Amino acid sequence: MMFGRKRSESEPVRKDQVLRLISLGMRETDTADRDINSKAFDNAKDAFDTVLGKSTQAEKKAAFDALKRHGY
């Protein structure tokens, strides 16, 4: 059907991408806790933001839910 209802397709969730987001999110938070003005924090934030930009909304939600669950 050309003009039918749009099928709802769920966004892909790549487990490795979610795990990468979780790992980098924890690293960013841990370095911020140590010294938010350090080069290590800038590097951790840049790495997290880069991977975040390449993630789907579903992957971001899964990662943020997991980080929140673990107190990050």
C-alpha cells in the first residue's frame, strides 16, 4: 500500500554500543568526580559524546537507564 499507515519499526539496539556507552559514561562520571577541570575529564567527555552521537535513541535510553540504575 502506498498511502497506508506507516509501520512502526523499533530502532535497533546494538548490545556492544550500549555497553560502550555505559563504560564511557562511568569513566566520564568518575573522572568528573576526581577533577572536572582535568584533561582526563575532557578526553572522557569527548569519547562519550562521540559514541553518543553514533547511537540510536533506543541505545541511549538503554545506556542511561543502566547508568541510573547503578548510581551514575
